Amino acid sequence: MSDPNPAIPAPEAPGDEAPLLDIRDLRIEATVHPPGERPRTQQIVKGVSARLRKGRVLGLIGESGAGKSTIGLAALAYGRGGVRISGGQVLLNGRDILRLPARGLRRVRGKEVTYVAQSAAAAFNPAIRLMDQIVESALEHGVASRAEAEARAVSLFEQLGLPDPANFGRRYPHQVSGGQLQRAMTAMALCPEPDLVVFDEPTTALDVTTQIDVLAAIKRAIRATGVGAIYITHDLAVVAQVADDIMVLRHGETVEYGPTAQIIERPRQEYTRALVSVRAIEHPENPPEGAPLLSVRGVSAAYPGVPVDVLSDVSVDLHPGRTLAVVGESGSGKSTLARAIVGLLPPREGEVLFDGRPLPPRLKQRSREDLRQLQMIYQMADTAMNPRQTVRTIIGRPLEFYFGLRGAERDKRVNELLDEIEMGRGFADRYPAELSGGQKQRVCIARALAAKPRLIICDEVTSALDPLVADGILKLLLDLQRIEDVAYLFITHDLATVRAIADSIAVMHRGKVVRYGTKTQVLTPPFDDYTDLLLSSAPEMKLGWLEEVLAHRRMESAGH
Amino acid sequence: MLHPIVKLLVQRIALGLLLLFAASALIFAGTQLLPGDVAQSILGQSATPEALANLRAELGLNDPPVQRYFNWLFSALHGDLGTALSNGEDIAQSLGKRLGNTLFLAACAAAVSVPLALILGIVSVRYRNRWPDRLISAVSLASISIPEFLIAYVLIFYVAVQLRWFPSVAMISDAMTLGQKLSAIALPVAVLTLVVLAHMMRMTRAAILNVMQSAYIETAELKGLAPIRIIARHALPNAIAPIVNVIMLNLAYLVVGVVVIEVVFVYPGMGQYLVDHVAKRDVPVVQACGLIFAAVYIGLNTVADVVSILANPRLRHPK
């Protein structure tokens, strides 16, 4: 792992014009406190080098823990949360900013290099108007007068496609949407006319239809201002749209570094090839057979005290051993549908049939047998498990509750389940904190399977996971479906996941099912407007995809 | 349509008034439970039964308690707090002067301690876990741990007796100029400041440190702002609510809880007045003082609530 890879070429030969940013053999470490062990020093970045010329965009890509954000922040000589930069150089405009004293560093940050955070909602101060925050760096560093800075901000708002640019800055952060806030953050980064902007997962937290707009706005703004940029993301398809060069990182080391076209089209390393071909699971569609296992009929539901329906007249069927994918943006009612099915939110109208008979609307009215047959897996495996219970207790609980298994009998079944989720028996005595994200989700799957359910509702179960780990979870779910003949109601906002796993699809928008049918039916044109928007917004792993989609949309809006 | 914040504020203030009403009922009920008979205590042990009966009728003591309560409350709302039993003076008049003195002392102590607490809190955050922070914490904790009368006597001994900078007795009168008054109360103000400073300072520090964990503080750091500017401009406005709550609690203490200090420095304030009349079983005076203390407490806490609401941009500027 630690020997340097000689096959990594630097995209730019030394000797051409002085680079804007030159990272040389960067080493970063942190003190970790593992449970039950002594604190120790861990290397997070192990000797990474990169160069960036003025006006170019470098993409940093890798799984969580690869060190990409840490490297991005090192370009501002900043270590987040006790992280220490222990070696190497970061040359910005020719001088090593790691050697600067605090005061000198403050003159670099916000003036020569700025930062766009993943969650703009958290990164804006809730107590200050947007405009005052956006022009703050420019004023602090004496780059412009207030009037000049505000004029520049307004023109950036315009470039970034924000509504009512002249008055946008008068609002407070909570008064604008997530996508607008992310664009405002980009404006904040560009306002002091820096030489370098670090974009740290700027579109990850956004809905897919919003992501494409923000991505296009960021790309336009980078081109228009001629600023250099580092673009950090875990989504190779996204970074392929904006970056000139891409660096693939894993465990704090460079796996591959080269021009975007080469990385996407001719990856040299095995790991890069895996990233490029991610989500290419082939799953032939199984046609529905026999009577539906779950039948949602005309369900409308509203939250208490809110006059608007969150679900209106939703009807879908799910057959035994099949997968129904419910897809839509946040706020479309996907999770509310799940809550209505499991009895957490009794429908205002309509009914839910399970195996041909109506389920009582309220959770409290349901028998233990009803509960057993219908299990759930959640997005945040972390919070879905009691951190003070071992894996054995977590998986064993439904065995005790539903089947009355005790002692050796229960442990035997726990071991079988651990085998089924491909984790092995050694994990039985571990605590959730000692598991990786993917392993945690596997334990949650085992817990759901322990009840021998006929239907599992999977609520965004792969959304919080890295692409390769998510792929593993999806493959596991498909295998388990074949073995256990369990049906999945699969809630997701990610179309690649839908393609990978679904037999039928329901597209939801504002509480209504706008399109429903088998996978082939739903994914075959002609589309309704919303499905078209949703499908065309999902990033594809090819160069120029963003421009194609935008051109296509312009033509459509022009009346073709 | 009414701004939603107006509705919230009206609710808070109405709640405060309701609370004050309940407190007045409690005060009245409490004094009724005290043993002894007011007429008896006025006329003394040797009074004839006829004289006692006459006085009871005159004072309205034969009316049912609920009616007496509303009579008392109604007069109190009109500024008539009755007459003191012990010396026959009009309570509102003698209380007014005392209250003015107490508020003067409290205001001077607040004018020193509140800004000082905020500044020291900000300095502690700026130099967190370094010597200025440790020093401020140690000194303020020591000052809150020592009983206030001890601090008072120590100050009297060194500052008043040995150094002769300020008088040891804080007597003030209308004839004095403002400068003379301030000089007279310098020592009690110093003691009160030491007593309330630590609590406010530590809450300021804790509230700001809590906000310093937020992502927007990192944004401010990455803008290259100076640490003190980050604390004052980005952290403090988001820490206002908890800080104001503690400030108001301490201001209330400055008005209501300074009996010991007033006695030590022989200051003619509310506390001493109350203590004197409790000793004399002067029920109307005790009731009046209780009512005013309750009003100050509830009033200041309502102010804290109102400021917290106004400090929240989500409420001030709804979507």
C-alpha cells in the first residue's frame, strides 16, 4: 500500500508556466480514539502531489475516508477537527502557505483561495443577511469597496441563475432553498476574485434535478471568471462534467492522476475501472406473477395539523418476491408512503391490503404476525441500531420477539444470518461503532431478515454509502431476494439504483404517483415531463453529458 | 395579517401578566396563613374585645378572603398599597423612595457587571484554554464561591478603613449630587459585581463556545477573518438567547436578592425595609414588597423571552 505507484503521470510536465497551486508530497495525520484502545496517530494523507494551472479545474475523487476533503482544505492550510498537516508543501502563487504565520495565512484565506462547503445550509450564518456574508471577504481584505463588491455579487447572482438578483442578497439563509443557497455559496467564494476555489461536494446534498442546475451554474461561473478550482466529489460522473484533470484517491494515496478523458475512457488502475463501471449491475426484470402481496389503494394522508395532503390518491401493487422502486425527489412523499404502509401514519383515505386482506391502519391495532411480515431498513444504519448492544443482541432481538428463540438456538440462527450477509461469525460480539458504514447496513439487513418477513421496505438504504459499498449492498439484497423470496419496496432518489434493482417503478412527485408500471414501461419513452426531467438529470459517466442535456432542454423549451 | 412575531410577543407578555396575577394570589394567601391577628398586633395585648371588633370591621378583616384579596389587588393596581401598621405611613410613598434607591444600586451594578461579563466571556473564548481564560475562570469562580458579606467586610476593611477611598456606609440622600451618590455606593456596587459576574461570564463563554462548533464559524475562518471578529460578529449574535436569560436572572437578583449587602452597608433600599417590617409583622408592607419583587422578577424574565424571540432571525424574518 505504501510504495509509490510509478505509473502515475503528472498531467503537466515541469517547466511550463508556474502553477497556481503546487502540492508536493503532502502528508496529513490525525489522532484517533478507537473505543477501548489507546489514542494513536493515523495517517490520513500519505504523500500526495498535484499541480493546478490558472483557470483549470482539478477533480478529487474517492470514497469517504480517502482524504479528498482533507487535501482540499490543505489548499487553504486548514486542518478540520484536530487534523494536522505533518509534511510536504502547498505552494500557492509560488509560496508555501503551510509556513505562513497566522496573520499571513489570514491574508491568503478568503482573498487568494476560497471554499465552498458541502452543506451551504450549515455554512451560512443564520443571523446575517446573505449579501453581508457574501461581500465580507472582499471587504475584509480590501479587494473592493462595499458598492463594488455588492455590484459584483449581484452580477454573480445573475450568472448563477438566482431569482431576482438585485434583491436576492437582502434575504436571510433560511429564506431561500437549498439549491439557491448552494449557488449563493459559490457567489460568496467568487466575490473576492480569488485565484483558487475549493468546491467540497457542492452538489452532493441536493436533489438530482437541482444538482444539474447548480452544476451547470458552477461550471459557467468557473469559465466566466477564469478562476482555478479544486472540485471534490465521490461521484465520478459529476466530476467528469467539470474537471480538466482528475485525481483518484484511496486511503490517502493517489491511485491514478490524469486528464479527465483518460480517466473516464481509458482508466489504467483496477480501482478506477471499478469506479467507472459502478452501478452497472445487470438485473433482468421479473414480470409480476399471481396476486399482489401488497396493494396500496387510493391512499391519501396528511400530517396532523397540516391542511395539505402529503400523499394524494396513491395506488401501487407489489408482487411476492419482486421489487417495487419508489423514486422521487425529497419532499415527494416517498417516505410518507412507507410510514402509511407500516402504520406510523394512518391514511386519511384509502386502504393498504397485505396478502389480500386489509391491514389495520394504526400500528397499535396490528398483530405481531402483521408486524413480523413487514420489516424496514433505514437510510442511517448508524442511528437505527442501539450503540450499546452487540451485533448478536441486535440481530437476536427479532428472533426472541417473534419466534421465542433463546440461548444456543438463537446464537445458531444469528450465525446463519451473519453468513447470509457475508460477514462471518467473528462480528457477533462487536458493537456498531466498530463496524464500517457498509457493515452496519448489512447488520440492519440481517435484523430485518431475522423476522423472516415477506416484505422489506428499504428507505434510501444505499444513499449514505460510497458507490462501491452501495453496489455490494444492492448485490446482497438481490441475492437474498432469490434465496428468501422476499419482496422489496425500495425507496430511493437515485435512478442508477432503480435501474439496478427494480422490477417495477413508481415515480412520485408532490405526493402523487405520476408514472407507474414495469421497469421497461416506465423507462421507455414517451415520457411525461417530470419523468423526463428526472431521468435526464441523473449524471452519466461520459464527457460532455452536461452540455448535451442542457442543449436538449433549451431546444425543448424553444418549442421543439 | 399580523406579523407572526407580534403574536408570539403578545402571548409572552400576556403569560407574564397571568403569572404576576398568580404570584399576587400566592403572596396574599401566604400572608393570610401567618399566625396572629392584625388587629391584635396593632392594639396590643391589653385591647378590649370591643376595640378589636371595631378595628377589624374598619380594616375589613371580617370580609371573606377572596373579597379582601380583590380589594387589595384593585387598590394596588391604582398605586394604593395601604398604610403600614407599625407607623401608619403610606406604604406606596415610603416604598417608592426605597425602590428608587434599590433600582439605582442595581442599575449601577448592572452597568458595570454586564459589559464586563460579556467582554471577559469573549476574551475567554478568544484565548480558550490558555492563561487569560484560566485566570478569568479562576478569579470569577473564587469570587462566586466566597460569601458576599465576607467580600463586603474585606472590602470595607481594606478600601474604606485602610485606604479611605470610599465610605464604608452607603448612606445616600436626595441632597447629594450624582457624583457623591456614586462614591457612596462604590463598595456595594463592587461587591455585587463580583457576585453576579461569574455566572454571566461563564454562560457567555459556554454559549459562544457552543456556537463556535458550527459550520459557519469554519466558513468565517476560511474567509481569513480575525478571531475576535469571528467571535463578535459570527458567534455572539447566535448566542444571544442563552446569554440574555442569564443576564436577566442576575439583574433580578440585583434587585431582589441584595438584602445582605444592604444591611452590611446600611443602604436605605427595599431589602432592609422588608426585613425591618417582617420583624414587626407589618403584613401590608410585606405584601407590597412581595408584589414588587414578583413584578421585577417576572418582568425581567419576560424581557429575556422577548429578546430571545427578537434575536431569532427565523422568527423576525419568516419565509
